[in-house]
Amino acid sequence: MSASEPKSVAPIERRVDAVHAVLAGHGAIRDELVVEATRVAEEQWVPENGARIVARAWTDPAFRARLLANGKAGAAELGFELPRHHRHLVFLEDTTEVHNVICCTLCSCTAFTIIGLPPDWYKDLDYRARVVRESRTVLKEMGLDLPPEVEIRVWDTTADTRYVVLPLRPAGTEGWSEERLASLVTKDSMIGVARIASPAAASA
Amino acid sequence: MDGIHDLGGRQGFDRIRHTPNASPFHADWEKRANALYGLAVRAGILNMDEYRHAIERMSPRHYLSASYYERSLTGLATLLVEKGLVTRDELERLAGGAFPLAAPSAPGRTNAVDAPRFRVGDRVVVRNEHFAGHIRMPAYIRAKRGVVVGESPPYPFPDAHAHGVAADDEPTYDVRFATSELWPNAADDAFVHVGVFRSYLLPAP
């Protein structure tokens, strides 16, 4: 191949290999750390974490007040920590009059230790471009048709403060245990693109 | 910089490809790319602002066609070359082909000298600035008016932190903007909240 002839782009797997080799050569990483980091991402950064926090907030008014005042301290009460650069965590309280939805227009930031790594669609250009300007339309397209009187609040994660939606507790769950309530809470509901359906309505 | 990454409010995009309960990863290389960038941050090789800015500096054509984890890997590889951990030639030899990297950076800047402090309830206006380096002010709020609804503890100032420039940490304010202010008569009725660094704001006249 001559110097003037453009090389074809290396397959992505080979580009990952190359970066991996550079970091390993500098002692910055070892293979077992890569395995461990992946295990943590897949097994520890899961939406079940946020679901436990939400369920506690639904059943314990004093905890709910503390969580809304300081989300990081509230999460820590249940043993959940944030990465060092996430210095502030804000839980956004949905009410019958207000619906919150989060996004990151500039990249794809989330409170991933609490709600899990972001889904593909959250990182897609379409969601990032549209949700700030066409929130009601986007939510409707995604299956959430909010009554016109509900105020929509979009939160764009442009700094290292992270947001998690505290969804409305669905009707028909009176007397449920925290664990059972937590099983209803999805990643989508903590992003704010879904409300949690009443289990009675779902089974009807 | 007014880069391709700054997507908020751009028109013409498609319906959301909503895939409930899909795994965050779809291939082994994505898991490794994710782990490598996280470990590089933890090892102190790069910081989050450098990483985000390296991704923003990708050519728009590449940025728009690359997946999330390819953008992540490109940002990381760009910084490894810029910081002297490897040459581009060596990186391409290791990869066995071309390795597209991001374009060089413009200079950074330190905090605004005249940045006031704000309180919840204050009316503010975003400075009408066009800064070529890293900035966490989405273009859609430039010169727009809003109200402070929250304050976060101080963070490293991105415009400096992405460029190795000395600066004080500064608070960010959650500023609430009406979509009627951001895109008059051209948006769904809602409020958009943005975490805005103190240096980007002035009191509303």
C-alpha cells in the first residue's frame, strides 16, 4: 500500500483491541479489571436499585421527604453510591398535575448506578434532538398520552448533577409490600417516558 | 463549540426507536469499550470533560454514523494519542487499519470574572457567547431567559477542565425555561430545565 492510498478503517473490534493494548501497556488496566468493570456494569448498575428507592419513597413519607431534599443521601440510606463525579442527585416528583422526563441532549448522561446504563433509544440522536422541543409528541409516540392539563417538565442533564424521576404510585397497590411495589418500577418510568400502570387495570 | 453533538431542538429527526427492556450492550466489544473508558478515567489518564469534548470533536460525518460505543472509543483513543500514550501510527498498526480520531481542540478558558451568585427564584439570562472549546451550554438556551429552581454543589468548570486550564470549581444552577421562550410558537408547551454553570449566566435585566 502506498503512503498516499487511504487505508480502510479497521473493524471496531480491532480498534477496541488496539486501545486495550495501549492501556495495558501503560499498566493502566489489567484484564481482570476489564472483566470486573463489565460485571459491575451488568450486575450492579441495574434499575432494580432505583426501583427499591422509589418503593421506599412510596411507603415511607419521612424517607420520601429526605430523598426529595437530598437524593444522594437518600440513595445512600439504602446502600447505593454514585460515581465520584456525580456530586448531586435529584429525584423529580411526579404528581397528578406534573410529569417529569429526563434526557441528555449533549451526550447521554444518566444516574446509571441507580437506573442502569441508558437504553439505546435514550442515546439515539432522535431522542436527544426531539424530547426538549416536542416532549408531548415524543411521549405520545412512545405510548404515554398525557392529559393536556398535565404540565411537562423536561430535565436536560448538562452538568454532573443527575436526575431520576420519582413516578406516581399506581392505584390498586394499597397495602402492598415494598418488595412487591419495587417489582412494578421500570427504567422507562424512572426516565419518565412511561407511567406505571395500575396492576388492576393491567390484569383487567 | 457549536458542534454536531449539540442536538437539542434540531428538527427533522425520526421517531424514537423504543425498545423496552433491551440490554444496554449488544456485543462483546461494546462491553470492553465501556470498561476501558471507565478504567482510563479511574486511572487518572483523562477526566470526564476531556472525554466528552474529544467525542464532540469527531467529524460530524463520523459522529452521526457511529454508534454510542464507537463514539466513546473514538474519544478515548483520541485522548490517548493527544496525551502521548501512543502515536497514531502505532495505534493504527495495532488495529491493523485506519483509526479515525477526533479533530484537534480549540483553547480552553477559565471562569468568567464577573459571574454573580444566584438564589432559587432569581431570573437569569444565558450569556450570548460563542466559545469554540468545550462548553456545557446547549445552543438552544443561548441568550434565553429563565428562572433558577435549584443549585448544585460546585463542579470542575468544563470549559477549563477539558483543556487543562486552571479554574475554580463552580456551582451549577437548574434553570427552568419555558419552551415558548426557547422556540416561540414552534414547540410543544412545556418547561425545560438545564443545569447551567455559573459562568454562563447573568441576572436578567
